[in-house]
Amino acid sequence: MTINPELPIKFSRTHRLQWEEAQQKNVILYPEGMVELNESSAEILKLCDGTRNLAQIVSDLEQKFSTSGLTNDITAFLEVALQNGWINQN
Amino acid sequence: MAGLIKTNPSTTLRADPTTTVGADSSATLRAGITPPRWLLAELTYACPLQCPYCSNPLDYTKYQTELDTEDWKRVLTQARKMGAVQLGFSGGEPLTRKDLTELVKHARDLGYYSNLITSGYGLTEEKIIQLKEAGLDHIQVSIQASSQELNDHIAGTASFEHKKQVAHLVKKHGYPMVLCVVIHRENIHQMPEILAMAEELGADYLELANTQYYGWAHANRDLLLPTQAQFKKAEAIAQAFKETVTGKMKIYYVVPDFYEDRPKACMNGWGTTFLTVAPDGVALPCHSARDLPGLNCPNVKDYSVEEIWNESKAFNFFRGDDWMKEPCRSCDEKDKDFGGCHCQAYLLTGDMYNADPVCSKSPDHGVIQQAIDSAAKSALSANEKPLLFRNSKNSKLLS
């Protein structure tokens, strides 16, 4: 499973992305399970709102953090996210 | 076994050892104690089904009083404040509680991820919609077998067609659907049909839960425990199937620990992650702990969740490794499995401080082989005793 660069990316509607005050972390919640996210993973997933494709997510984050060259890292993470069903494209 | 196997579905929620509750949190934790992450709310012991492997205590009829709505709301609020985030509404059959929707709503307002763990019996489309609107995140439906005849026999209730209909409705209304099938000698031969059924019903997750031999399952072990050959065959079929549904369905496989060399890391470590509250308000470090002697498990009517989690004798009993005897004490794997399951050690060796006898290093490991031999002999016997079904009549006889 790979990311289609053309299509927008949307966070799964059967998962929940949530800030956990007690853990001071964003987490993904799904049936009887939880994944703890680091800050950059959470920033990427927050942009998966069904309006942006891969290039737009990269560009938004590069702008937000005043940096460049994030394409490879973001693509690699999104492929993991896709394989885990956290995001989808269609 | 790699790939298919998850040690225990209840340990998917990993406690992060680095997690700390800081000064900005409104609940406090004692040093060295991790906060609860998983609250299992056993709302009731009432259940229309009679499954002979039920994990409720054999003498459940002794505990007739149930917490009221305000008690449960208080418990949910207190546990959430400490950091609990996954919430299971379980039982018995949680649908028998009239205030279920109200509790689901309260849980959603607090930010829990709510799981309804149900037989599906009595679940209507109207209720499924009502629970969704209240904020329920997920419904786990149990099915006892892939055929109506066997399902209805094991459940002790004609429920097969209704359960399948409920599974469809759960999907229709946008919930992630987990199908749970408890595996034992009566249905293990149906593995191919069980997998096909899960696919047909569109399950997002399939939990293949090899029976864990506590409570009613312990009493019925001779009739439920499959042979190793049966396990291996079923597991190979499940593994092959798993590869065909990658990306569509996730399979949770609860390991048959009687055929393992090492015990399960029970509850992810005692008092580290899981909090069960029984229908009468007794707080338990694991749902079988009620049967352990001398724990004096506290009641949420008498103490706050914070006091129970931090201070109670029961929750501190097996924290750390000071309690360990040999072979656990000097074992280099003690941080991995924490000595295994205390309830199993107690049930099978009579001493809850012993190593879980599933471990091949345990001097009592022979009791596992004896159990396997006894079950195999029972399966061959012409006049095998009947299954002891989980119902009030049998519970009263056993109390």
C-alpha cells in the first residue's frame, strides 16, 4: 500500500485522534487500543482532513516549521499510517 | 506464530513507562505507579446467555447489588481524571442496564474511547443509533460458532440469526465492528467457516479468543480444552487467512497459553494499566482477581479510584517483584512476563505467589500436561459429562 500523490488524504472515521492531558500526548484510539504519537506524527495527521494531498501536507508543514526537505519523512510516516488504517484515500 | 499473534487482546493498550502525570494534572500518582489506562466497567452480571466459558465468577449470584447510575458516573469521572482513556462496558450483558446510553454519553463527555462488549442479544437498530448519538465508539459482538446449531447450543439461547443481523447493523451505522469468537474444542473445527463468516459480515477486527481457563471455563476445562494438534491446525488456517485480508480485517489472536512455554504478561503487569470494576463496585486489578484469597479488594462506594489505585493493598499486592519466589525471582525474563498470571497460579497450584505453571521453568509445570491429558481422555470417553452452563441455577449450586 502506497500513498497516491494525487488524492486527498483523510483520517480514518473509525479511529479517533485526541490530545491526552494526562499523558501530554496526542494518541490514536481504536477498538480496545491506543497508539501514542510523537509531536511530528500528530502534526502530520492533523492535516489529513480530506482536503489536502501529499504535496500540500508537505508544503503546509514546511511552511509552518520554516524548513524544507520533509517529503521523504512525511511520505514514510503516511505509508505506515495507511497500512495501519489510520488514514485513507478515496 | 509471528504475525498473527498478539499475546492478549487486553494488552494492546501499552502503558508507556516514560509517561508521567505532571503538576498540571488534577489527579496525583504515587512515585513509581503508572496511571490506569483501561477501565473495564462490568455493569452487571445479568446475561441472557449461558456460555460455559464465561469469565464471571462461578458464584456470581452472590453479588446481587449493582452500582447505580451516579456511582458509575463518579467512577468514570475519577478514573478519567487519573488518565484512563479506554473504557469497556461489559458484564454480563451490559445492554440489560437501562442507563447504558446515559453512561455512554457521560463517558463521551469525559473523552473516553468507549467499547461496548456485548452478545448482541436484544440489540435493536434503534438502540444502535441511540448509542451512536450518545458517543459510543465501537461495538464488539460475540458469536459462539459459525453454525446456528452450535452457536445456540453454546450460548444456551437461540441467538445466531439475531447476532448476525446485529453485526450488519453495527457496520451500517458506521461503527468499527469487532467480531469475537471464543475458541474451544466444540468449535475449533469450524475455523474455516468462522473466518468466512467474519469476512461475510465485514468485520474490521476478528478476535479469535482461545479460551482462558478461569471461572466457568475452568470448571468445564475437560470439555473445552482442545488438543495441541487441533490448535496447530486451526492456527495455520487462521494465519493463511490473515494474509488474504491484509488491509481489510485485523485479526487478534488470544494465545492458548496451555501450549506455550512461557506465561502471558498478565494485565500488562499488576496494577500498571488495568482497572476492572465489578457490578457491585468491587475494584479489581484483573477481572478474575476476586477469587484470590486475602486481597480484600476495595469497593468504589467506600474509596475514590485514586485511593484504590494508589493506596489499596489489593492494587499494590503484586506490583514490582518483591513478592516473587523462585524460579521467578532470579529469572532474566521476569520483567517480560511478571511471573505470569496469579489467578492461574492460584487455581492450578493453590498458591498465588507461585510462578504461573504454564512456564516450563515452574516446578508445577506438570499440572498443565495433566490438564491436557485429562481433557484428551474426556474427549474419548463414551459418557463424557455434560457442559456446565453459566446460569443462576448452576451458580447457586456452586456458591
